[in-house]
Amino acid sequence: MSHLFYQTRDRRPLLDRAEGIYMWDVNGKRYIDGSSGAMVSNIGHSNPHVLAAMRAQMDKSTFGYRLHFENAPAEDLAAKVAELSPEGHDKVFFVSGGSESVESAVKLARQYAFVSGQDSRWKIISRSPSYHGATLGALALTSYEPLNAPFKPMVTAMPKIPAPRCYLDRDNLSDEERGLRYADMLRDRIIEEGPDSVLAFIMEPVGGASTGALVAPESYYGRIREICDKFGILLIYDEVMTGVGRTGKFLACEHWNINPDIIATAKGFGAGYVPLGAMTAKQHIVDKILDAGGFQHGYTYAGNPIACAAGLAVIEEIFRHNMMENTTKVGGELLAGLGRLMDKYPFIGDVRGKGLLTAFELVSDRETMTPLDRNLNAFSQLVNIAYERGLIIYSRRSRGGVEGDHFLVCPPMITTSEQI
Ligand code: PLP
């Protein structure tokens, strides 16, 4: 009997070792890590350069509390992240995961309003569906019914606007018109809420688990930035899943030339080697808060020297081996391959994505995008067949029937065309 528990009683194979894009269980069975875990192991497993950097740091020190000591790996990694971030993002706040990163972004935005004489601003508009993390603050921004339902009385749900799931629309609008239509829902919602009460808008630039690699039309991104500027609202990009190369750019915001006010990253930073994330913000936001007495927020493990040494080595490896170029190339091949499967199988309703963040959605009727019949266990059968054949992909089954049943196919950025 196991004394462990996670979400459900489901049990999975016992992991033995992992290397590159492969993982082996204790019985010697090999699996392709087709979703990099939960879109985490971006540079593959057991990278020798990262392991060596961690070992070297371990021999020096494993922890220095941030209020007692600075440490060189944290300083160096912050400099690197600032260099790779959009203009003005010169300040980097380290955390140990995605939920912490989003919480930090939210609290930075709120404290900025608080110290700037804009105390009335506290609402953060987000999209539905969306996933922004497991902690109660991040849950207030998340819109995914099964996750929200038990905690509703405890959390002040923030206003939501529909995510631009254009593949569900049956109108005659062009892509550009659709993008603008969805973005303008933010404007309408701000007006409805009262512009002086709205603090920020948060979005995943390419949707993650909740929407299955949702990419908005080009026109959406710029219009959202314009609307935020018009109403003096901070734009927060949740790049926890998209950041650090996963979509073929270091940050997904680069695809549309958007400079958000605050960016939250995690997953691919530690890349499965360490718990690590970073929140960056435009310098004037951070300065305002620090000048007013300090950011009232922080985590014990923030800026851990082993984590930061690993994070730095991860970034070095991404550039040394041109992993972002490879991501764009093999990501295109993967999407084309999924498209061919869609031609073949009517139960695939849509394929989508960017770089190596791709997904396919299962439906019972493609014309109407009717979700899978709840009484069929086709979804879990597919998960099990994949396991049996040695492939792990990330599955997200919609329980309310509104979010969609999809699989994320997101192998590490070192995956070759042949492996795709
Ligand atoms: N934000 C997004 C977009 C995510 O995809 C996730 C995790 O899947 C999170 C936040 C939360 O990250 P974590 O699970 O590391 O707390």
C-alpha cells in the first residue's frame, strides 16, 4: 500500500531513470516524454551541463537566506533574464514555481496601485477558460470549473472574459475581425466593472492546460495592449508554460512584439532539475514599490543558489544547442503531423499550437464541436493505449463539458524530426 496521495487514486509506473526525451520505469519499459512532464523538462532529462553546474554549486553552498546574503548564481541569472526580457524589464524576482510566480505578479501589481494613490484598483480580469495556478490567489484568476467549484466561498472570483476560442465560432468573420472582437470584450468588461476599480488583465499568450495550446488571432495581442494602456491597466503575461523557449522564442510575447508590464515564468526555467521561476516587471513599477518602503512579499527559497545555478545552465544549453530554432522547426512538423491525423480521424476536432506547445482536441462531432460523450471512456482509453505503447502525453479532460477534451503534445526542445 502506498502512503502517497495526489489528486486521485490513479497510480502510474514507478520511475527509474530518464535521459534526453526518454524515461524508464523500474521494469525497464521505455517511454517517450511526449509532454515534457507538465511542459517542464524543456531541455530533456539528465543534461550533463546542468547537472555539473548543480554539483559545482552544491560543493560551495546550498542555501543562503536572501535577507542575509546575496549569491552569485542569483545575481548572474537575474542579469541574464533581464537581458532576454522585453525592454524595461530590468528587475527580476525569483520564486520556486508557477503559482508563486503568478501570486507575486498579482501582489506586485496591487502594491503598485496601493503606493501610487490608486487604492480603488484591485480587480484583475482574466479569461475563461484559463489556468493560473493552485494557490487561492491564483485560483481567483483561474477559470476551470472542477478546480474552482470546491473553493468558491473562500475566494473572491475575479471578473472573466471569454478566451478567444475562435475554432468554436461559426460566423463569417475574418481571423483579424475575430481577434478584435474577443479583445474588445476586455474593453467592455472594464467599462462594466468601472475602470477605476480594475488593476490588471492577466492572460496566457498561448493557452496551456485549460485551453489546450490556444493561439489567438494576430490582431488580438496588440488590441489588448492598447486597451490596457487606454484605461491605465497593467498587462500581466502568464508565461509559466510558454516561457523559456517552449514556443520557439525565449518569451511568447516576442511573437507579437508585445511588452507586458509584468511577466510570470516558471516551468521551463528549472526545466525539471530544480523548482524555479521568475517574475519580471518594468523598472518603474519596482522602483515605486521599493522607494515606498519595500515589496511586502517573498518566499523562503527564493533565489536559492542551486536553483539559480541550474537555471543559468538551462539557458546556456538552450542557446548553445539552438534549441529554440529546433523548437520552431520540429514544432511545425509536429503540427503538420497532427493535422494529418485530423484528416484521418473525425474524432479529432481541432489541432493547434505554437512551437512545441501543441494540442489536439477530441470531439464526438467536428461540425458542431460537440464534446465527447461523458458515458464513453474513450478519453482514458486513449491515455492508457499511449502508456502501453510507451508514449506519455498530457491529457486534460473537461468535466463540465465546456473546456474541451484535449491532449497536449509538447516533447522536449531537443526532440529530433525523426523522433517527432
Ligand atoms: N500558470 C500557468 C499558465 C500554468 O500552466 C501553470 C501550471 O500548469 C501555473 C501557472 C502554475 O504553476 P505551478 O504548477 O508550477 O504552480
